[in-house]
Amino acid sequence: MVAVVVVVVVVVVVVVVVVVVVVVVVAVKVVVVLVVVGTVMVADYKSSSSSSTSDNGSSCSKVAVVVRLVVVIVVVVVVVVVVVVVAVVVVVVVVIVVAVVVVMAIAVVEK
């Protein structure tokens, strides 16, 4: 029975580590994408503002850049929040399952 408890604890630790690693990897990817998109948008913004001579054209392109930037930021925030919530839920479920298994194992041992 002790072996079962040890195996369960090891499995829980591995699952938690995997979840944490996945969350970190996704967060890093999101940050990289945000940096790349931001860099492209800034370059876009600079080229459009310097090349366009008419006020109307430059203001339209500025609005488009700002709208795109806001959309990207909102999407990134939503994705990060969803990933973190999913990771937390997974960890909580795993901890609950482990607690139940350990309690059942202890009950069996005491009998």
C-alpha cells in the first residue's frame, strides 16, 4: 500500500511539473508573438506615417494600427487568462484526486 501512495505522489508531482512547464512555454510563446507583432506594427506605423503626405491617409492608417494593436493585446490577454485558468483547474483536480486516493489507501491500510 505504501508503494501505491508513493507512485500516486510521484505521478502528481510529474503532472504538476508538466502543467507548469506547458504554462510557461505558452506564456513565452505569447510574449514572443506579441513582441513580433508589436515590432511589425511599429514598423508599419513609422513607414505609413512618413510615406503618406495627405493628412487623411495618415490618420486612417494610424487608427488602423491602433485598432490592430488593441485587438492583439485583447486576444493575448484572453489566451493567457484561459491558459492560466486551465492550468490551475488541472492542478486542483489532480490534488483532489491524490488526496482522495491517499485517504482511501490509509483507510485500507488501517483495516
